[in-house]
Amino acid sequence: MNKTRNYELTIVVPVFNEEDNILALEEKLSAFVTESLMETCVLFINDCSTDQSLKRIVEVCDRQPHFFYLSFFAHAGLSAGIKAGIEATQSTFVGYIDADLQTIPEDFNLLIPYLQDYEIVMGIRINRKDRFVKNISSKIANGFRRMITNDGVLDTGCPLKIMRTDYAKRIPLFNGMHRFLPALILLQQGKLKQVPVRHFPRVAGKSKFNLGNRLIDPFIDCFAYLWMKRRYLNFRIEETNIYK
């Protein structure tokens, strides 16, 4: 039996070469699991790290009864990591947070109270602690994406989100998918809520983002989203006897 079925919320944590952050992640996530407003588990997705990340994840999961992991055969990228976590999840809700701890699990409790009324609840980073170039490139990319998608999302790059799992599972997999999670939920007539959350500087490990994948790739992906939006099929089964 899939162990995530025993929980209300599964937090997906994609990991690529974050060995120096794993123990801090264990501390923050284990503390949150005990304080969460929902029965919560953690699902690490190791994206074929080349450092000691997998070894440390396995050790953490051996110590923590509510922690689980998947490990890729080959490096597949952030979108694939998030999608793999969503597909593996059988709890009612699925959350997402980055492994860099620039946002913290504790702030999931700011999102949870809205889950009964919205299909996706996400953070907006306030007082961002990133460098100037990262901040300005993110603002430019966010503005262009918001103009193209018309989703009204102020900070789509905030890695603190909770979605209804059934909606999240219907999101198509493509490189760059993680930038369009809110817009792809809205395509399903889902409702969205944005909540201010805290932001912190990275204290360990190295950022995996650069000017190309923070600015150029999002511009290209916006046009792919427009193509998909025009051709998106949205249906739900009302009745069937297939399971009887």
C-alpha cells in the first residue's frame, strides 16, 4: 500500500546536489510534521544527485517514520521531480517546497486554512533575500508570464504551494511545468489563493538557476503554454460502472 494514503498532505521536496542542506531539511520538516494543521508526510525526490544527497536522504528516512523518498535513474530536472512526486502521492493534498530552505515548512500552516475553498494555495515571498540580478530577472519573467497567462499570480516562482492532488495529477508534464502550476490549475476551473510568506537567504549549497533558465526559458515556455491553453481538454467523469 502507498504510505502517503495514510496522510492528508504530502510535501514533495525535489533534491539535486543538496547534501549540505539535508540535515537542516530534516530538522525543519520533522518539526513541521509535528506542528502541521494536517496529518503530513514528506516525500523527497532525488534527481540523480552526484553528491551524497541520496545517502543522506536514505539515512533521514530511516530515522523519520513520516519521511519517504524516490530516486531517479537519471537527472530529469525540477519539473520532472515535482510531477513524479505528485504522481506518487495518494493523500488528498500535495505540497511543494524547494530543498534550499529559502522558504520554510512552518509557513505551510499559513496556507492550510484556505484549502477547503481553493484548489491551489501558494505563497508570495515578501522581503526577498536574493541578489539583485536574480530579483530583477524574476520580476521581468513574472510580469511577462502574468501578461501571457492572465493568471494574476504575483510570484509564480515561490516554492511554497499546496494543491488538491486530483487537480495536480491532471497537470501535463513538460520542462518548465513548475513555472505554470497556478495557471494549469486555473485551466481546470480551479480557484487560487495567494498568501504572503517569509523568505530567507540560501545558507548552504549552490543555486541551480542562471540567467538562461530564470529569464530566457520562461519567455519561451509562455508561448508553449498559450498553445496548450488553446487546445486544453478539460473533462470530468460524472458516472461509471467500470469499478462495479
